[in-house]
Amino acid sequence: KNFSTLSALPNIDKGFQRLAKGVCLSGLELFSFSLLLDQSNAVSDFFSNKTNKQSFSEWAARAREIPHLPELNRIITRAIQPSGEVKDSASSKLEKLRREEKRIHDDARKETERVLKQAHKDGLAQDLFFDVRDGRYVIPIKRDSRSQISGVAYESSASRATVYVEPASLRDTNDRIRQIQIDIEEEIYAILRELSDQLQPHADPLWQNYERLIEFDLGLGRARMAQDFADYKHATPFAFGSEVHLPDFYHPLLRKVIPAEELVTSNFTLDAQHRILIISGPNTGGKTVILKALGLCALMVQGGFYLTASEGARMPFLTKVLAHIGDEQSIAESLSSFSSSILILKHILEAADSSTLVLIDEILSSTDPHEASALSRAILRELARKRAIAVVTTHFSDLKELSSE
């Protein structure tokens, strides 16, 4: 509960890359670093509490490694808004420039309205409104009256009945607006450049902060998941082993759509001698759900999460999960369903090894059954040769004969 705001921490990997190169950061990137510093302080404060320090001694020790940079955070928040916009108060020069910009805009609007009213009274203007084109105030003039207005024509309306003209009396004011906008842009860049330069020497401790917060966020996610699923149905710690043994396991997302009392679980085991499983059965029978659940379990093991299975769950640490689920047909890339499947399966075979989980749904179902069956046999034999763990669903009944080979 105390770390609920950690999920709002933005991904600032690219910001760190730019900071390391000495690039001037944007306002939004700088404010993201401010959020990082805020979260770092919140975590440190939480673990400085005596009770929390005792209850979470290992995490508290890691929290002590987080550097405190409160002044750096104050410098950023004094200058940058949450939207990433630079505040007027970021410098006295910027405040003065923006005040002057507002005054010039007020003058420009007054002069534009004066010229427009006179032009409309003389029957030259289409309407009593003005516009801003390319940062310059203009008025709409009837095309056949264009020569009666002194000024520069910028563009025509879609119907070509109206020409947008910058009156000569507004030219200097428009020029001043553009110049002050350039001055403001230069001052904003100078402010962002200065803040980036102040941040850059702290890149290493900031990265340390970032990594620690990711650790805490992951740990919190593991704890929340274990608690949430324990309230719904069993979820259990796992043991590493050479086999896949998942008693009473289920897809985690079923928690959102099925009441616990209606949930049907599955028992799943693959040992050292039986590393490939072929699943057959009718459509809507749950074959694809089993595939996806197994893939999620492999990824949850990588993150150290509880598994949605009963006590005694065992899984090897699989470094890769390679899946072909769904149709990757692409007209733009001239790929039929069959050719796209062949391309994906080729990549899977090239990447698979003994620490890989391969998941293939309805293997080569988009081509002739006899040819698909022969190709599927060759693919499965190659996966077996590479000692990959694989689960494949199919309607090809003769693939079942592979189990006796």
C-alpha cells in the first residue's frame, strides 16, 4: 500500500542514455527524473521507520544504498511543470520575455480588430474574425477586394473566395512577436541545458536509484500477486528442477472471468525423457489456454513470482519462451498464412536449445494435411534433437504416433 505510486514511475531508460551522452534533456525528461527522486525519497523514508526496518531487513539494507539528492529535485521542480513545460519563474529573463510576449499579442489583437472592423465596414472583409497563420495575425479579405488592402497575402481559403492578408500596419508587430518567440525558445533551451548539466554528474547514483526502485516494484508485484491469488485459488512458491511439474495449474487471467468454485485446473508434467507434448482435441477445448498458461508460468519463474499451481510445483529456469500462436498473414509483406508460419517456425528452430520453451498452436494447420503432417514431424524431431521443451497443439491425428518413436 505504501508503494502504490511506484507503478507511476515512468520508463526513463532513454533519458539515461541521453544524459550519459551529455544531450540537453527535454522538460518532460527532466520532470521524469524529478519523479524518480521523489520515489527514491519515499522508499528511503518508508524503510527508515524502525518497524519497517525490522520487518523488511533485507529491503531496508538495499534502501540505505539509495543516494539522497533533495536539492537536485528542488532545482528541477522549481523550473519544470509536470507537463514538461518550463515555468515562467524558471528565470527572471524568461518571466520578462513571456510578459512582454503577452503585451505584444494584446497590441496585435487590438490593431487587428481595428483594421478588420474598418475593412468589414468598407465591404472588403468576408467576416468579423481574424486568424493567426504561421504565427502572424491575418484578416480574411474577399478575393476581388485584395488590391484595396495594403499588406502581404499569406494563403487562400479552400474555396478560393477568401485571401488571408497581413495588413501593413501589423507587419512590425508580427515581426516583434516572432523575434520574442525566438528569444523565449533560446532562453528555454538555456534553462534546459543548465538543468541537464547539473543532472549529468549524478547519472550514476540516479541509475542506482532507478535500479533499486525497479527491484522494489518487482518485489511488491510478487507479494501482491501471491496475496491476490491466494484469496482466489492456490498460488505457490516453486522449486527449480529439470522437469516441468505443475499440479492443478491454471491460467492467471481466469481469475478475472471465472469464480473460484467453477475453475477447472489441469495437471501438467514433462520430465527429462518426455520433453515434448502434443495436445489434440476439439476446438474450444482449452488447448490454446494451456499453451498460454504454460508460457506465462515460464515467464513468472524468470521474475520469481508464485505460480498458479498447487504445492510441489517445479520448473526449470528457461531462458527463452518462443511461441507461434495465431495467424501472421501479411498482405503488405506478401506472406500467406502458410509462408508466415514457415518463417516463424524457421526462426524458432534456429533459436531453440535445451533451455527453451517452445509453444506452437495448431502447427501448420493452413496447408495440405499430408504435407503439413510430414513437415510437423520434421520440426518436432529437430526440437527433440535440440532438447527443447515444447508443447504443440494439432488436429493431425498421425502426429500422435511420434510418441512411440
